[in-house]
Amino acid sequence: MLQAININQFYDSSHCLKDLSFSIADKQCLAVLGLNGAGKTTLAKTLMGIEPMRSGTLLLDDIDLGRLPSYRRVELGLGYVPQGREIFSGLTVEENLSIGERIGNNSPSRISRTEILEIFPVLREMRSRRGGDLSGGQQQQLSIARALMTGPSVLVLDEPTEGIQPSIVSDIRRLILELKGQFTIILIEQYIDFAKEVCDEFIVLTRGEIGAAGQASELNSNIEKQFLKG
């Protein structure tokens, strides 16, 4: 479904992603773990074309995404929930959802507005509220809902639990488990316990390289001590 081959990325002279290669099969969840500064968000932005990669190959169903702009990647099936949510705070919940609907595609995987509001009942209650007036957890739900409105086949979630209250983290965990049967998911996360509960496979980034990789069952305290303890 999605394959990255020898991806390299730089910020000025800093080599942030170093010959990074991985693949993820259809309707699987890949967790990308690592400490702050390991390259996780850089990877997400590179996948989405927000930061054009310096070199390498990125394939989605054999389509080369490497030189395509972000909007074309969305049209072809990449959905994105950025770190920090980045909703349109001055627009209503309804208007935020409409933007996702307009910029997406007509893929069979697209979730209808009615279904979205069933999945996220709090958004139904707050359809006329401005995004900036929602709590952090509600904004995160709106960000995920907006991405789903684009009709993705691959959903990139950049630290969806960051700064979220425990009750909403539980809701996000449940949602990811439900979505796994419909979408391919790349989950960028710091917390090994959360990732282990929802992913099928994992990679751990350290200084822009893959330090460890394997099945979810292989995520253990040794990997946590070696790579995930600051």
C-alpha cells in the first residue's frame, strides 16, 4: 500500500531523515515511535509533501508521490492529522468539516457527514461553534474528523494523544482500533503503551534513522529503555 525507499530530508545543513525505508500493508497500523527530535514529525510532513524530500522514493499503490504537491497526495488518498491539530479556529465545526469534504476525493472509503457526526457526537452538538472555542480534546476529534472527510486510504496521525485528557485518549484509542479495518494508519507516537495497544507493526526513529522495527508483540521494555527514555 505505502512504501518509502531511502528517504532523505534536511533542514538547512541538518540531516533529519537518513535513508529511511519502510512499508505498510493495506489496512494495517504502523506506529512510528521516537523521542522529541528523532524525526517523527519531519517524516509526517515529508509523507504529506509539506516538506519536499531531498531524495528517495515514496509509493502509494505503485503511484510515485515523491514530487507531487500536498493537495495531489490528499486527492490520491493520504489523509493527515497534524501535530497540534491545526484546525481553522475562526471557522465553525461545520465549516471545518466542509473544507475536508471539498478538498478530498470520491473514494469508497470516504465517510459521510452523517457518519462522522455519529462517530463524534460532540461535534454534532457543537456544529455551529467556532473551532477555537472547543477544548483541546474536542479540537483533536475535529482534526481527525476533517481528515476522514477527505476520503483517505492512508491516514497519518501525528501524536494524536499529545496534551489530551485521559478520557479523550481512551476515545482516540477506540477510534483507531475501529478505523484499522477500513484504513491504513501511520501512527506517530511517543508512548509505547498506547502504540502497542493499536499498532500491528512499529519502527523506532533515533536521530533520523530506524533504530528498531518489528511486530507490535516485540515492543518491550528493552526497546523503551534503549530508544524511548530521554
